[in-house]
Amino acid sequence: MSALDFVRKSHYGYYFIILAAALAALIHVICKPMLEGGNNQVEINPIVLAFLIYFICGIFFTPLARKTHVISKFGRRDVMFITLIGIAEVSGLITYFYGISTATAVNASIFSNSEIIFTLVIAMLIFKERLQIKECIPFSMIIIGMMIIPIGNDLYQNNFVLGSLVTGDLLIIFSGLLYAIDITLCKYLGDKFDVKKTVQILSFICAAFTISIIALFQIPMDVELAQLPNILIMSIIGTGMSTLFFLMGLKLIGAVRTVLLYSTTSVFGILFSGLILSEVITSADIFSAMLVIAGIFLLRNKLAGTEKVGETDIINKTNAGHVVLSKKTITRFNKVNTISIKEKINSIFPNCGIG
């Protein structure tokens, strides 16, 4: 392949990642009306919605997983980690749904990058690594833009009373912490298992957890037929297709650019919140999102490692921007054996027609 052909092909990588970010942002605006009810719609319980998404996602990945070859068999230790990952995954999504039912979709979009920071903090605690002086400023920018400004603005609007709106904000941030734990646990699985097969198994495990909770607490599964299209969009397009585009783009442009571009999920989420849900977008919201993205850009080497390390250490797992394949990970702390991203993506999507 000539250098010109490579440059032309790499442009598709940018399109894939931006498209993946836009599709993932749909989750924020689609789930909120279903969790709130109103407009002659039944209010769906967050646990019921989580079950439907995981179950549909598992079905979506089943035909893809059938075409994969077995890399390694699941051992007892692997089953334990997958179970823990499933618990963290379910807890994160349910907490997120409870949070967004009272918070605004705009704030949920701003908080969507919180798992990146929490994963970084957890990795720093585990490996006892500290931020360098030059990294403290961008890290502070992310914290201020992602947490202090949105929550402070909500407190100001509610006369500094911890109302349902602020509680929803805190729940969404806490879900980011649960997703970060999820990501950290996934690193221990390494590259032993095919990604699609792992996603399929995790989706069904999470579905089993949620249906068990539904049965235990006798939660009514009130879902209208008219709500199913939105649930399918969240599960297949916002989750499955977003993941596929992400992986295809990752192969073409590398880990660092992927992390930077995918952080625009918050921008798309804010735009969709205004266009679809008619939520008010304030200058504080725009400033918060820009501050977070600028901080991620300045902290890109800490978040994604060097380009060389990032391309060999990326680990994909389930999570959903909230559900589904977490595309964000701290690659420089990964200690498992690695393979090149080209080999890995080819093993995942051998017929994707790229590369």
C-alpha cells in the first residue's frame, strides 16, 4: 500500500470514530423519556430497561460470536472475573439509569467521560504512580469541567438544596466509578478470549443478573410495544453498531486519536439533548464540555499511553457508554501479554474490509 493510499484510508478511521461517538450519544437522549414516563407512555423501571438492553445486545452478538475461533477456554479464575465484571457492569448501568431519570441528558453527556478519569485514578492507586506536574493542570480541567461546574450550577439553580436533580448527577458520576472498576477487572482477562464471544457471554450474564433482581423483587415488566423501537435502537445501534465502528476506526488511526475523538460523545450528547429533548443548553454546559475535551487532549499521553504502547495494549470490554463495549482504557498500566492491534482487530472482524 502506498503512503497516499494509507493516508486516504486513515481518513475513514476518523469518520468511524466520530460516527461511533454520535451513535453512543443517542443512549443519553433515548433512554431518558422512557425512564421518566409521561406523554401517555409507561414509565419503564431502570432494572427492566437494563435487562432488555443486555438481552438484545447478547442476541445481536450471538451470530457474530459463532463465526469466531476459540482462543482459550474459560477457567475457574476467568469465570470469577467475568462474574465480578457482570456485577460491576449491571450496577453501573442501573445506577446510570436511575441517575438520568432525574438528571438532565445534557449533564449526563458531560459526565460520560468520567469513567476515563476514574480508571486512571484506580490504575494510579494500584501501580502507585503519580501525576507529573505538567499533568496536574489538564487533570484539574477535566475535574472542574466534568463535575464541579455542572453540579455547582445545579446546586445554584436549586438554592444549594440537594434535590433530585443533583442526586441524579451524583448517581451518574458514581456509575462512572463502577464502569471504571469494570474496566480494571476486564484487564485481567487479557487477550485470552475473543472479544465478540466475551461480549456475548457478559451480555447474557448481565441479563441473568437483572432478570433475577426482577423476579426477586417482583418488579413489573411494564413495556409498551411502541417503546420497543427505541430500545432496539439503544441496544443495536447505540451499542452494537457503535462498537463495530469504534473497532474499525481504532485499527486505522491508533489509540491516542481514538481516545481523543471518542470523547466528543459528550458534544454529540449535548447537541442531541437540545435537538431531540428540547433541553436548555447553557453557556456553562458548553464551557464544561470544552474544558473536559481540552483536558483530555492535554492529558492524552497519560490516558492512552504512547501511540506504540496504545496500539498493542488496547483491551475491549463491555460497557455502555453505558452499556457495552468500553472503548476507553488506561493502556500504559496494562501488564498482560499483548498482540498488535492489527492482528487483534483482524481476529475480531476478519471480513471488515479494512487494512
